Amino acid sequence: MPTLPPPPKPGTDPLPLRGLRASFSYAWAGLRYAWKNQRNFRLEVYIALLALGLALWLGVGLVPVLILVALVLGLELLNTALEALVDLVSPHYHPLAKAAKDAAAAGVLVVSGIAALIGLILFLPPLVERLGLW
């Protein structure tokens, strides 16, 4: 199978805006890849949209919610990148490849769990008040 030449590096283009455009293009390609191939990324995007809608409805500050969304989605994208890289360099099972992938997934799990806990702290009091349960 022939290998394709690598894409040009954005920083090497003499026209800086064209290089910047290429950088954004690569980033969008990464988002499309994650959306198309990673079920957990899609699920986390849906949960993020739900959290943002809930924040607007309850009058909760958007900045903490956006920070949590950025942390979870950003870490999920890094996990996706690491998984792809590990699969590339170690196409057959290797315990260290498994450990790397498991540790990256654990990072997403930890951040998601803490984000959910912070979400409860942020949303529960105004939700209880809005629903008249208190």
C-alpha cells in the first residue's frame, strides 16, 4: 500500500493567513473525525448542549458550564487522538498500548465525573427552586 505524502505544515507557508486557514481546516477535520467515529464524543456533545440549555433556563452562569464543557470535550478529543496514534504504532495487542488507551480513557472518566458533580452543585439549588420542591 503506497503511503501518501504528508500535508504541508501550516507554519511553513509564506502567506500566514493561508497557513492559518490550513490550521483551522485540520482542526475541523479532527472534529469531523471525532463526530463521525466516536460515539462517546457525540454523547458528550449532546450532554453539553443539554447542560447549556439547562443553564440558560435556570439562570446559571454560562462561564462555569462552558469551562466544564471545554474540559470534557477537549479531553475526549485528546483521548481520540491518543487512541488513533496507539492503534497506528501498535496494530496488534500490546499491554502497554492497552495501558495507554485505558489511562487516557480514565482521564476522560475522572474529568467527566467531576464535571457532573460540579453540575449538580450548580444546577440542583436553582432546579429545586424552579420546580417548587423546596
